[in-house]
Amino acid sequence: MDDLDDMDHRILSALRAYGSDPRVAAGARALSWAGEHGALWLAAGLVGAAADRTRRGAWLRGTALIAGAHLTSMGVKRIVRRPRPAHVEPLVRTAGRHSFPSSHATSAAAAAVAYGALGPLGAQAIPPLAAAMCLSRLVVGVHYPSDVAAGAALGALTACAGARWVRQGVRSGVCDVTGGVHD
């Protein structure tokens, strides 16, 4: 086992131990369920589109970017085929056997970037929820930290690549790695 694998195993084991607290386990399971196939983020985009008529198109484009990021992560999983962690007992069932990258982390990071650019509520509420989603994948024991980091990077990059498209009709600019907008 090389140093990165050893570190991945040790960090996962330490965070998975927090799942022995029933309250932490329940929260992590709820996030896992809500994030399955990007459902939480896709629903948030549809609610945003329904509630924010002036930026409906931007919300729908952001939702499409999140779906695209999620599908991309699923494709990468099928190519890489890294098995899920076997040294910890998972707290949830998973839709597939492959671990890299975390699709939950991909869609969460894409949502943080895409919706974070659409106003104060998105910028304040979505990033902490997305971070909790990413962390939950370690607490439930179904991903290595490197899976989550790679998924988050893939999601953020995908959303940044489409950031201008999302903001069409709202404002123009380019995305930086923090999801900020610069004109």
C-alpha cells in the first residue's frame, strides 16, 4: 500500500467512526439518501426555477449542468472501476460497486457553484450543505477521501465550465475556483 492509499484508509476509518453516534449516522444516511442520483440538487433547481421567475432559465441551466456533471461522474466510475472501501462497514447501500469518483460529491459541488452564483440564498445555503454531503460519504463509509475530492473537483470544474451559460440573462462573467463571478 502506498502513502496515498494508507492516508485514504486512515482518514476514512477515522471519519467512519463518527457514524457510531446514532445522530451522526442518521444525518449522514439522510444526506446519502437525498443525494442519490443528484436528487436533492435537481429538486432544488426545479424549486428555484418555479420560485424565481426572473431567473427561471438560469436555474434550469444550472440544473442541467448538475445533471451533466453527475452523468459524467458515472461514466468515469465505469472507466476507473475502483472498488468501494472494504475495510469499513458501510452504513448505507449503494447503487453501484464502484467508488471513484463520488457522484454525490460531484453533484454537490456542481450545485454549490451553479446555484451559488444565482443569489445570496444559494451562495449562503448551498455550499455548507454540499460540504456536508461530501463529508457524509466518508461517515457512511462508502468512499475514500480521494473519491470525494475527485468528485468535488469534477463537479466544480463542470459547473465553472458552464457558469457563463447558467448566468445568461442574469449577468456575464467568468467563474473562478471558488464559484465567484468576475466581470
